[in-house]
Amino acid sequence: MHPSWLAAEAFDVRSYPKSWWAESLATPAQHFPCLEEDIKAEVAIIGAGYTGLNAALGLASRHSMDTIVLEAAQPGWGASGRNGGFCSPGGAHMGYDEMINKWGLETTRELCQAQEDAIAYVGNLGESLNIDFDRAGSGEYIVGSGARAHQDAIDEAQWMNSKLGVAASALSQDDLRERGLFSPLFTGALHMPRGFGLHPLKYTLGLARAAAEAGVRIFGDSGVSSWRQEGGEHVLETARGTVRAKHVLLATNGYTPSGVGKPMASRLMPVFSNILVTRVLSKEELQAQGWLKTELAADDRELLHYFRLLPDGRFMFGGRGGIGGTQTEEAIVRRRLVAEFRSLFPAWREVSFDYFWSGLVCLCRDNVFHVGAMPERNNAWYGLAFHGGGVSMASWAGAALADMIAGASSSEFKIPDPMRKPIPWMPFPPLRPLYLRGAYTWFGLKERLQGKKLITD
């Protein structure tokens, strides 16, 4: 059962999102069969995305544990196959200064190191497993607008270097033009030389292939309808079969069902993110705008836009928006996103879009990801709430969970202490759509006050 305020079509596993990622596959995705029997395993994983597949791969390859993955659709149907492909620092929705105030400098440095390790992990994994996921660009740019954007970037870069040891640098509008990352609205930027772009669906399908080759049994079209414990076993029921396992990992993030996902589901806030992809742009069109590089970029708004030039010459432009995910609401969000794109990139005002799709990212009350054991169930685990930064962090967290579940005496994956704590409760969970609507209204007001509003509503 999906959260009550979300449109049923957002959880309709019978239809695959018509994304550029799905359309650009050179060969059809591998189809994994439905579970049609009663079986046993040491570990059962719910969800075949970055968290679940990396955990499954680690359990099978590093710990030789009999592992099953149950996916309601097929691997890559959810966020892991439809996101923007930003392998960059993520897992939290707060600034580093806020982290220091909340946890102290040392813990914040540990999280920064985890983010660095997560990016390196994905890059190394792709090479070791021979996953051709169209790696592109190097580093990430956070761009700003207004008279103070460049000075703010200078201050932020100096602070990050001195406090966190992050090799950040500041760029002016002229610097951005010279680097081939130009918009007349971008008057400054913070550059961090870490992160890269990838094809998220190719990455997910490569993980599924590698996990299957390592002995993991993956079942598609096998959504879990009930989860109970009998003695020392977990019992997961699907439409046509049952799994009994000693351990269960919940790895469904923004698509966590409200029934089977109890008690974690009510602590999560699924939020829509939306992506536009243009037709292929000519060299002349790219030069006219001054955007020539495939680097990762995002603006500094609360409801940020994220964008990058894809290797084939298309331009991807994404942003948050939408409460319920109905078709009517999606049409409104699309119009707004198109208008904002045209405001930021005026040389492309007449450029058409070939693709638009939406998907769910997952937030929680304290704005950081969480990994660990469920306090309410024995031998039950979760990796959830990656705040739109799951390409790197959910992958790395999945690998860390494999070591946790296996009871490894040591692990190269060091989860900072705040992320090991249980996900905090969401006050009055039925009011979550009202919380989200209030947040969107407040963020819009702040944009107007800060002079960052791109279009008039």
C-alpha cells in the first residue's frame, strides 16, 4: 500500500517511466522472474535499487551468504533507475556549518570523508565489475546568482578548506564562461573537485547482473504483501510465493510501502523530483549558450535545480516540485520547470524537450540518511532517507550494511554515529503533505526575498 496522499500511478509497477535512461539502453534490460514458490535464504532484501543490490553483492561475494532480493517491479524501476545520475556528495539536507553546530567538527569531518569514500566506491565498483555507465565530467559546481554570489563562494571555499580540508574553490561569472558553464544569471560558483555523472539505469542493471553472477537470487514482479516473524525467522509473502529468512533488509527508500514498511514508513517523507531532457543540441547551440562541459551543476536554492550536459549532447534539467504526483499536477510542474529552464538558459528558449518524468526521493525529520538495525524487529535492517544523494551514498551504505548483517568484526565502511541512530518519528504522519506544502510555500517566499525567483507565478 502506498502513502495515502500519493497518486496510485506513482507506485504503478506495471508501467516503466518513459525516461531517457530507459530509451537509451543499447540492449533490453535483463528480466528477472517472479517468485513462484516457497523458499528459504539467510538474507532477504526488499528492493532492488542501489542500497539493496550493493548489500546483496557484498553479502554474496564477501561473506558467502545465501541472499534473495525481492523487487516489486524490475531492478531500476524506482529512483535508482530514474534519478539525475549525480554521483556526488549526498545523504544529507543541511549545510556543513549546521552539521558542526549539531554534532561537532569531528563528526562532520567523518561525514565528509564518508561522502568522499562513497564517490570513490562507485567509481571503483564500476571499473571492477566492468559496468559501462557512461561516466562523464569531474567535480561539481554549486552556482549562485546576485551581487554577492562570487564573494559568498569565496567565503564558503575558504571555510571548507580550513574547517573540513575540502579542496573547494570559488569562480566568478567570467571564470564560469571560460570553463564552458555559462548562464547570464550565474554570477558566482563554488567548485568541489569530487563527483562525476553517470547513467543511473545502466549502473543499476550492471549491479543486478553482477549480484546474480555472484549467486544472489533476484526476483522481479514480486512485491512483498506481508511481513511477519515466526520464531527466529522472518516470513515475507508475495502474490505467488513466500520467503523465509533469518535477516531482512528494507531498502525501498522513497518507495517504502506504508503497510509492509511499518514502522519505518511513517517516519519518511517521500518527495517528488522531476527531470526534463532536451533534444540533442548542436555544437552551435551549445556555443551560443556557452555551456560546453558535462560537469555536474546545481544552483543554491532551497528547492534546487540540478543540471548537466549529457554525453550525447542532450541537456538534463531537474528540480523538486509536486505533492501528490497526479497527472494534472505533473503537467503544472512540467510547465514551471520548462519556464525556469528557459530563464536560466535564454539561448535555448526555443529548444524542445523529448523527455519528462518524475520520481520519489526520500527525506526524514533530521535531514540525514540512516543505516542500521530496526529497533522494533530482530535481525531486521534498513538503509533509508538519502535526501536525493543516493547514487553514491546509498551504494556505499548498502555495502556497509552487508558487513553489518554478516556480523563482520571490522569493515572499511565507517558509518558516522548520527547516521546509525534510529530514524526519528515524524509528528502526526498523516499531516506530511501539509508539512510539505508549507515548506514549498516558505521556500518560495525566501526565493522572492533573496531575489532568486526565476518566474512569476
